[in-house]
Amino acid sequence: MNASFIHPVQDRLEAVEAHMRFQADDAHPDLSAALTHLIDAGGKRIRPIVTILTGELLGAPQDRLLDLAAAVELLHTATLVHDDMIDGALLRRGMPTLNAGWTPAATILTGDFIFARAAKLAAATGSVAVMDMFAEALTIIVDGEIRQQFTSKGLANLDDYYHRIYAKTASLFELASGAAALLAPVDSAARDTARRFGYEIGMAFQIMDDVLDYSAIQDRLGKPVGSDLRNGLLTLPALLYHKANPADPDIQSVIRRNGHQPNDIDALVARIRASDAVNQAVDEAERFVQRALTLLEALPQSGHREGLEELARYIVTREY
Amino acid sequence: MNASFIHPVQDRLEAVEAHMRFQADDAHPDLSAALTHLIDAGGKRIRPIVTILTGELLGAPQDRLLDLAAAVELLHTATLVHDDMIDGALLRRGMPTLNAGWTPAATILTGDFIFARAAKLAAATGSVAVMDMFAEALTIIVDGEIRQQFTSKGLANLDDYYHRIYAKTASLFELASGAAALLAPVDSAARDTARRFGYEIGMAFQIMDDVLDYSAIQDRLGKPVGSDLRNGLLTLPALLYHKANPADPDIQSVIRRNGHQPNDIDALVARIRASDAVNQAVDEAERFVQRALTLLEALPQSGHREGLEELARYIVTREY
């Protein structure tokens, strides 16, 4: 990623990476190798960027932000490890998952170890409030994953969808920005604004991820187009398509069969892609980003605030 | 368990149970049911008793101890859930494990959820030092489990054994007593004494558990006698037997095959049971308990100190 909002924080982002790598230095060699693999697999590091930009904008100490940013990204990494195992995914970001080459025992324990290191880094911030927000985010993420596994399949319900993407993604963005503000010498109004900024961009981020599932090519995403639907999960494009086409027998079949896919899922995915539902979903993501930009107006004007604005806009201008 | 050291803290122990149950109240119904099942399955609650006795002895506030005791027991519970899954165990304490009736996804996520709630309770103590010790204990436990899975099988090495039982058990007892002392208005010498007391009884506790694996009946333990050895793991009785009988071909076979069991494992287990190794292992546990009792002499004399003394002695007088 070569987005302009990264440049001002590039060196701190590299420090976050180094801090993450350091967490496995005294661990079992296999574990250390696993963590290195996961860190190499990369990702956009958008959550640590949010933490650094928000925290520095509000005057939080850089060393505490380094701990927090690494904690947030490791928490994200740990949940991916367990999710990939649960979903049986063999690829993520085009790289093999741990799950693809490791035993279930190794995968579960690697996830647990990364959770433990993330918690240790959250404690290293020295803030009980950060620690509490960290533990709360973890609870929300896991509860959401359980809901996704056991309740959400075949459910054509917008409230359930928004709850699900909050738990899955926006809760961690809330932590990334909200906990950064907790480390800064600012009042509760500014902290609340920072937290809500994270919420809004997190919701937009997950909607765009769900849009991507209907538009990206297999090579880029590392999974087949429409994979959520094939797994029985209706995300925003499918929900909007269903709203416009309630009688489509194939989407009815996804809903009725509660997670079982119809024979002609490819045709259904093609119809959703050809419909206006995908554009409508992007419009919805843009509304979240617009709310995020409005929230930023209450924070101090600076290059870092501009960075957060660019980051928010970047979320809805990713190429699809 | 009807040991005398429980009576003075019975009401607080009931409060800890209620506090643990409350953690799943707002979660997904299946998750809530799983946590209730795990809490009903019980166990001796010896870790929360250590927390309450130590903390109250040193003057820590009762409400913070309640949070800590529930955090420690939930952390213990979460590690059991993942361990049972890793080991494929279908019974624990004579009750079905989650693993026996649930999908892997549900089991992994239930463990993660309990970790999350434990972390939240540790944060609720309001002490960064407690939170840090909590995260450190989790790291040690998971690293130890990884070592047990990937390094320790077939290893006839006492250092490895002591490291393993520290990671598996004594680290959590250290947390139970050490974090309780962190919540009390005492100096660092008293805190160190409390932490080391937890270490010594934790080591004794795990040695006695390993002794039990060579002496209890299947009905009571819920697993076959010698299960560790069948799984390629040499615990103290096997290590002491090996020291006295280095040429025994069957124990050589366990070591050489690195985790694979010889055909005549029943005969080997019977020889270990008939040897003096089991008694020697109990002697070793008694030495740990003796060190624990000596440490207690530095703490204030009170009914609670007597309770800790009784608890320490109880560990080596369980019936085998």
C-alpha cells in the first residue's frame, strides 16, 4: 500500500512491525516461525495506522502508542488465525494460512499465544482503561464470531448484519482509535469522538470488504467470489439484492436452507453482481465515511487529521 | 471437597461462582449454556481459594479479590477447553468435555470467549500490575502447552519436566497468590513471598496430579491410568523409574519412538506403579509443600494463614 496517509507515520509503523516480531523472540521456535510467517503475510496495517495517527493527533506518548498499535494488530492477527481454522480456509491474502500446513493443535495454540502477547502489550500501555477496552473488544469479536457461526447463516436481516460487522471489524477499529485517545491528555468528548470515528470507518471498511467478495478476482482475494453467500451468509450486497428481488428463488433457497447453498449459486452471484445492489452497498459505506469525516471536524486541525481524512476516504476508493 | 480451609471463605467462594456465571449472561445462548456446563463441571476451585485466602490475609479489598479470583479460575477453565480439544479428550472430571459434543469451531470460540471474559475481569481489578501478571501467565501457559505438544514427547529430562509443570500449573498458582498480593497494601518482600508460595504449591499440585495418573481408577479420573505415558509424555514417576531402571526396554521404546507407545505399555505402567518411583514423586511434592510452609512463616499470623497451611498440606494428602 502506497497511500499518502502512511508517509508521516512510516517510521513508527516500522517500529510497530519490529515490536510485533519481537513478541515471539523468547518463544518456542515453531511458534516464533509461525508468528514471523503471519507478520510477513502482512495486510494493510490500517488499524495500527489509525492508532498512531489518532494518538499522535491528540498528544498521546509515542512509546505507549507503539505498544497499543502492536496490541491491536496482534489481536487482529490472533482472531484471523482462529477464524481461518474455523472456516477451514487454506489461503488468506493469497498466502497459505497456518491452518493449511499445521495441525489443529498448533493453530489453536498459535492463536492463543498471539492473544496472550497482545494482552501483554495492552497491559504495557499502563492504562487500566485501555486494558478494559481491549478485553471488551475481544469479547465482542468472539461473541460476534459465535453469532456468525450459529445464528446468522441464512438470515436476511439488516440489523443482524450491522451487529455482525460491528463485532467482526468495527469493534477493533473502535479500539484502535478509542484506546489511542485514552492515552492522550484530552477530555471525554474528544475520546468519544475518536472512538466513534473508529466505529464509522470500521463499518465502512467491512462493507467494502463484503462488496469486494462480489467483485474481486480469485487470485487477488485468495477465495472464490461470493464466498460468504456460498457459506450461507448474506452480506450487504445480497441483503440489498434480496430487498429488491424478494422472490428470487435462489436467494430464497439460501435463506430457507439455513446455510445450505442452492445448486445455481454461481448464477445467483452473477445476478447480484449485475444488479444495483453492489453500488448501493458502496453508497452505504460512503455514508459511514461521511459521518467519520464530520466527526473529525471536532478534533484539532493538523497534518495527522488530514491523514485520518485521507485514510477514511481511501476505504471507499479502493479499486474493485 | 470438604476441607477445613474452605469454611472461612465459603461465602466468598460462592460469590466467585456467581461472578463466573454472570460473565455469560449477555452472550449468545449456546455460549452461555457452554459456560454454565463448564462451571457446573466444577473442579476443586483451589486457585480462587488461594487468591481469597492470600489476598484477605494481606488486606486486599474483597471486591477486587472477587474479580481476580474469577479471572484466575476462568483463565484456568479456558485453557482446559482448548487443551481438551487439542488432546481430543471426551471426558474431564468424569463429565463430557465441550469437545465431546460440540464442533471444533464452537469449542475454539468458547475457549476464546472465556479468555476474553477472564481478561475483562483482570482489568476490572483496576491494577495494571495484575493485568500484566495475568497476560504473562497466559503467555507462559500457552508456550508450555506448545512445548508439551512439540518438544517434550519422549523426552526423559527432569529440567524439561519442571519447566513444563511450571508452565502448565504453577504459573497459574503464582498468579492466584501473587496477583492477590499486588492488590494488598504490602511491601514487595511480602508480594514476592506470596508469589513464591503459589509457585511451590503449584509445583506440588501438578506432581501429585501426575502421581494420580499412575494410581487412580479410570472412573474417578475419567481417563486411563498412565495416560501421559501413553501420550508419550514422561512425568515424574516415569522419570524416576527411568533413572532407577535405565535399561528397561519399554521405557527406552517410549523415549526412542518420540511419542509412540510400545506394545506392552500396560506392563510398563504396572512396573512403574509397583516400583518406588511413585513414592519418590510424592516425596518430591512434599518437599515443595515444605518450602511453601516455610515461606508462610514470613506472613502475618492469622486464621487465613492457617487456612493456607492446611491447603498446602491438603495437596499432598489427597487420597491416591
